[in-house]
Amino acid sequence: MEFLHEKIDMGYESLDRKDSPDGRRYVTLDGNAYPSVTTVLSILNEESIAKWRKRVGEEEANRIGGRAAARGTAVHSLIEKYLQNEKDCRENFLPHVVQSLENLKPLLDKHVTKVYAQEVPLYSDHLKLAGTCDAVVEWDGVPTIVDWKTSRRPKKKANIGNYFMQLAAYAVMWEERTGMPINQTRIVMDVDDFHPVMYKETRDAWIDKLIETRDEYNRRNMFHG
């Protein structure tokens, strides 16, 4: 399988990032330091994560979180190499990471018809947010924002609204940076001991909730400040 690529020039290749105790920020070309959309959306899960960490203990929570983050990073890297048409992309990856690619490969081969960008840093002056988008592709011929996920168990769509808000943010950022409007979004998830799951959504269905969450994040930051 050879994936077709069309590079979109945004006028930059990367953005400076600043990591601090209150989360990650990206510095735009105009010098604005916008919070990452994942930092902003993390307020939605603060309570449930705190309860989980208390239940399992800090040491176990750190172990589980670290392992999940390492796996997710590796799977993202391997998918990126595969979509870049690197023939030896599986080399140097652990078997369980390669298996994630094999699980997702039928979806990629069937639906990805063109690749515009991968791991692309984006920002929006309108939203005053920034972030790094996993992939901007044509999915069945339609420009689409895609996020790759790994999970130990299937997730109910009702419980992952933060994922859809994140993709809605990337869609707005991409249009600002390139002039290409995108409404279609996809979450593509490899689930342990289960089949891959794909969640279909749109930018327009989630943008208002994203803005509400951003405003709440800003209110909390002003209060803490």
C-alpha cells in the first residue's frame, strides 16, 4: 500500500513549546503563548482521575500512566512511519506496538486516500488555543482530522467528549493556518483483546462545548492567578 501525500505549506515547520506546572503552551509566530488544547480539556477529567489515583495508589497510578503513555507514543510513531510509506517501519518497535499497527492497518489501507500532514503543530488566534494534531488526511476522499488512540478496554462514546472537542479545535486551527475547511473528524482506537473501534464525529457538533470548556479553564486560571 502506497499512500498519496500532498504537503500543505503553513509558513512554519514547528512551534516553540513551553512546559510548566500549569500545562503546556505553544508560542505562535506572533509571540502569543497559547495553552495546549489537551491542557485545557484536562479540567473535564480532573475529578475522576483524582478519585482513580486515590483508589489505586500513587505508585500504581504512575506505573499504569507511564506504561500507557509510552505505548501510545510508540504506536503513534509507528503509524506515522507507515503512512509515510517507510518499508521497514516495523523495525525497532516492540511486538505489542507492531500488533497495534497490524490491528489498525485494514482501516488505514481502506479509508486513508491522501495524507496532508502528521504530527503537525497548529494554533488558532480565534480560539487562543494550540496543539499537535496526529494526522490530517483524506478519509474516504473527505478532508478529515484524525486522532490515533490506544486503550485497554472499549470506551463509550458518551465518555470521550474531550476527544471530539480536541479534534474540533484542530479543525479550526487547520482552517486558520491553511484556508482548508474541515468538518469531518475521526477517532481510530486500538483496543486490547478487542477489535479496533472508530468513532465518527464532526467539528460543528463539538465546537460550542469546546469553547465552553476553554472559557471555564480561563476562569479557573484567572481565579488561581
